[in-house]
Amino acid sequence: MQFTTLQVDADGPVGRITLNRPASLNSMTPALLEELIGAARWFEPRLDVRVVVIEGNGRAFCSGFDLHSFEEMAGGDGVQRREVSGLGGRMADAVEGMRAVTVAALHGWVVGGGVVLASACDLRVAASDTRFRIPEVEMGLPLNWGGIPRLVREIGPARTRELVMTCREFSAVEASTMGFVNTVVPPEDLESAVADLTHRLVGMPALPLLSTKSSVNAVAQALGARIGTSMDAEMFLGASQSPEFSEAVRAYVERVQGT
């Protein structure tokens, strides 16, 4: 598979997926979502790869779904909106379902769909200046792509309600305190911290390492961590057909572009 929005490679037991749209802070287009699904599949036959680092090129990990794509959706039809919702959910499922252990290296902005992508990874290391935000409700939409059950799994229902309903920013330190981020390091130490973690992981015996991942995911799913993800597309479609949707998207885009 040829990648245009990602850089994908493997070096021995360590693989890497780099979001590569730095001019837009690695915002997610439908093409990037498709390529993330393809990248997850690319690693399937590479049994020697034990750990895959997922990161963003440039000044941010991921600024969420592309604003131009949101504007197009606001003026588009229900079929287009349903397809995008389903695509994002398949992306998160593909990343979470990877055989290798996934490590998200977070820096800059982690917004909306970027938070969902990070939540689909097994471990998360963040630079101390990382900023998180989940703005979907402000845009007249529910958080979908399986974001709600994944956040409930990682940080609990009360904190999920607060962050999703208020759309407020939160820091890497707060994300660590609530259990979403495993490690917070100074920005200049992010690369070395991720390298140290991957080195430690690949030094473990492969079978118990990967079976632990599978077991934890199985327990999380049994506890309901993915309940309702099949409803995401329908909820998204219903919200996007409301009179508030187009107005909320326009207001959000204008505010973001003005900052």
C-alpha cells in the first residue's frame, strides 16, 4: 500500500506510524483514516514487529478531524456523513486490534479524533506541553468513533462526561492524573522516553507480552468498553441532520481559524 498522509516503516521489532500532514497539525481527512486502517493491516504479517509507535510529524500529534472536511459534511448529504462516521470507527478498531503493542507519542495538540486515536493505543507517553480537547459537543455532534466507551474504560464515566460535555482543554499532567497518559516528560525528552519504553517492551518475551495485551483488551470488552460503538454512525447521522449542526460547525471553524 502506498501512503501519502502517513509515514509507515519497521526496523526490526519496532514499527512506526507517523501522521504526516504537518501543515494542518495532522488533521484527519477521510484519506488519512483509510491509510491508518491500511497501516494497521500492513503490520499484520510482520510477526517480528512487537511494538508500533504512533506519532505526529511537526507541531502536533493530531488536531482532530479536518476543518475543511467538517465544512463539506455540513453541506453534504447523510450518506457522506454516515460514511465518515463509520470510517473513523473502523480506524480506531483497526489500531486497537493490532497484534503489536502500540505506543502513542503525544505532543502539541491532541484534539477530538486525535484523542480517540490515542485512546485506541495500548500505552501513551506525552510531552509536558501537550494539550487535549474534545470539541465535538460544541460542534453540535456526539463524540463517536468509539470514543465514549474507550474514554470510560480509561478514565471512568464521571470524568468522561465532564470532558466531553464541557469541551474544555486539559493538560498532559491532568491527563496523567486521571489515568489517560502513562508518562509525562519534558518536550525535549519525549523521543528518548518513547525509545526507552519501546526498548524495554521489545526486551520482554514475545508470547507473554502480546498475550497480556490480548487479555487486557478482552477483559475491557467484557466489561463493556465497546458497548454502543455500533450505534455511533446512527447517532452521528441524527445529530448532523439537526438545524444546529451547520451553524455550530461554521461558528467553530470561524473561531479556530481566527485564533
